[in-house]
Amino acid sequence: MTITAPGRGPFSNPQFYLDLPDAQVVATDALLQTQDTIRETIEARAMSVIYGDAGLGKTFATRAALAQVDPDLLLSLEFARSRPGPKDLREELFTQMRLAGRMPGTPTPFDRLLLSALPRRPYVIVCDEAQQYRRQCFEFVRNLWDNCSTGRPAVVFVGGHEAFETLQSDPALASRIYIRQEVLAMSEEEVLKVVPLIHPVWAGVDAQLVRHIDTVMADGSMRQWAKITYHVLEGLRRHTGGQVDRPLLDWALARC
């Protein structure tokens, strides 16, 4: 399987925070590392974890890196409710795999059905917002992976530090993690390179102003940069003929 990135071939754009218009996918260090993690995990049919603080682009990078995977092979276990249990995971897998018949009513036959279906195709199970998972959910996924002796799915856990700590605290889980990738905030050097590329509004803006925003508000967070960009665009709409200068940026920062 081949996953491509900006500058390396076609790359489908995932959804930006706030549906930011005209935003561009940029090959940040985190995105490229995530691409490598996911590619290697899929090739090895292994289990890996991508983790870090909120707003640094874990989910965005994961979805971008998975853009080249057949969507019929992606099983995304993300839930609106907090603290899902194994029952939620079983039902979601049943639905996304389009299994025939009625859902089994008890865990043992349900797991038997899943274990017979998973090896049929090279599935990729993506457990996003995994910090919401109960420990039993991690154990359930591990048991599925362990018992698919042939045709194991690739599994990618994506979440905050709590997800990583849960995986690390259990020797049976920790020993099965193939790659541990921590997503970090962008450094100042990377911010100055990346921000002018993520949206046309930043093209040509003085580096000192970019540095000021990152220092007082964004702190290397892609989500924060998306937010401030949205407010800057709103400021430009309100002030026809305006430009991205310190007064406009101070106005935008005051709204964040």
C-alpha cells in the first residue's frame, strides 16, 4: 500500500477545523511522521498508537495519511458518547463490515462472528479519541488482533496521553504496540515555514507578526492557528480593503 503526502503525489484533503476555506494540507513533521507510522503499521499488520495533547493535529494527520486507503477497508471506531464499552465496539464493527443477519446477543458468539469475518479482507481498524476508551475496549481490540492468527487487521489507536498511559500500564497491551508516536507542537522554526503555506491570508505577512501570534496564543498548535486564521478572515471581511497588520491581529486575538 502506498500513502502519499504533499509534494510526493496526490493527497486528499481531510476536513479542517472550522471548515476553514482555502486552507491547504502542508507536510508538517507530524503529518509525515504519522504517514510513516500508518504505512508501516499497515504493512506489518500490527497495532500502533499516535498520541499527544489536544489540538496538535493527531486526527487530521491520521485522516490525511489514510486518504489513500480503500474506504471499504477502514473501520473507524469513534463514538459521540464518552466512555464506550466493548459492546459499542462490537456493534460498530458489525455495522461497518456490513455483516449479514442479526447481531448476536451475547459476547462469545459475537466475537466468533467477528473473528471469522476480519481475516477475509486487509482491514485497518482506527480507534480515534481513544482516551475515551475504557480499559476493556483496549483489551477487546487486543483479543481480536491476537486471535486472528491469519489475516490480522492493522490497528491504529489515536488519542490523548490517557490512551497512551492505559496501553503502557498493561504489559499485555504494551508488548503488542509496534510503533509509539507522540505528536508534538510545532517549533517556532516550523511555524514560520508552515503558517505561510496553510492559508493564502498569511502569504507575505511579516515573520515577526507570525512569531507574535504563536507566542501569545497558538503555541505551535494547528487547531489554534486554524482558529486565528478564521478570525483574521472575518476581520478582513468586516474591514474592506484591510490588511493583515498588528491592529487586525490584536482584534482577532481578542476574539479567541
